[in-house]
Amino acid sequence: DVKVTQSSRYLVKRTGEKVFLECVQDMDHENMFWYRQDPGLGLRLIYFSYDVKMKEKGDIPEGYSVSREKKERFSLILESASTNQTSMYLCASSLAGQGSYGYTFGSGTRLTVV
Amino acid sequence: AQTVTQSQPEMSVQEAETVTLSCTYDTSENNYYLFWYKQPPSRQMILVIRQEAYKQQNATENRFSVNFQKAAKSFSLKISDSQLGDTAMYFCAFGGGATNKLIFGTGTLLAVQP
């Protein structure tokens, strides 16, 4: 069964900490994505990557960075966590193909910044 | 730019009845794909159904079917014989154009009542 695995289901961090959210997929997908999900706002794209070492900003990249050193792994980094980054973070992957294949999602990481 | 609108933040249906969730979108593309995703409480987002815009026939998956009206840019999801396990957040999504990204609506929270 194909999988997208997010390393943590729940995470509590302090304001100002550097936070790493990890995502690994075993489907040899080219594309990987990080979204945050907030009530009433749906899914908002933070960053995505269509190849190793390639990244593009999404709609809300401020305060975040990403790393993709290997095809299967896509990391989201909160450089200095703030309370307004408390949210559910979803990782997804897809084959290349102009949005035709849809995504496979991970289980999500619920991050609380205190 | 493409947009996806889900105008029903919450809906409720009795078990065994039929419910329809609405989705409209805006695009200038001719070839694209539309998706419905289901996110059960505290569980992973999964693909429910996929529609290719160049196909006139509406997609169906067991109790789930869509009413795709290309001219009206409408893509509603019908759930027949609703079950308690259908309780979830449902997201409509658009994929196409020159990008690999999906554009999501804000979601509809469906509650199936016993």
C-alpha cells in the first residue's frame, strides 16, 4: 500500500524554537507539497517541490522554509516558531502531470506553539 | 487564476438518506481535473472521486457520484444511502493548467445523524 508518512502526529513547541516537520513517501513521486489547514480557510499551500533540490513558494511561505535532499523526503522548517503557526500541517505527494493525478496525503501533524 | 468555492460550511443528513455537496470553480483552462477528498475526524485525507473535464460522463464510485456541469463550472458530490462513516470534512479540488498544484475549496463538514 502506498504511503506518505509524517514523522509526528502531534507536536508542542515553544515560541522561538526551530521546528522540523518531516515527510517521507514511498511511491517514487516527483512532486511533494506542504499545506496548512485551518478552520474556515481550507488548505493553503506553503511550499512545494517538483524535483530533488527544487522548491517553489506557495501562497503563504513567510516564516517557513523547506528542504528536499532526496526524492522521497520533504522537510518543512519553521525557522522561529510563533503562536500564529499553530495549525494542522499536511504533507502530500503526486506524480508529475499538471494536476491530473491528484494527491496522496499523509496523516497530518497538529502543531501547537506555546 | 483558478478558484474553488464551497458555499456550504456545514451540512447534516440522516442515515440512509441522500445528500449533495456543492462546488463551483473558475478557470480559463479547457483541460483539467476535479476531485473530491474526504477527511474523517482525526484521520487521513483520502480521494473519493476524480473527474476528467474532457469526459462528459459523470464519475461514480459506489455510493458516491458527481454532477459535472462544465459550462456552469459546477462539480457537486452526491452521497447516496448515507452511512455514519461518511461523517467527515469534504474538500473539492481543481487540478490543471501549467501547474502540478491542486487548488482546494474551504471544505464542507458533513454530519450523518443516526
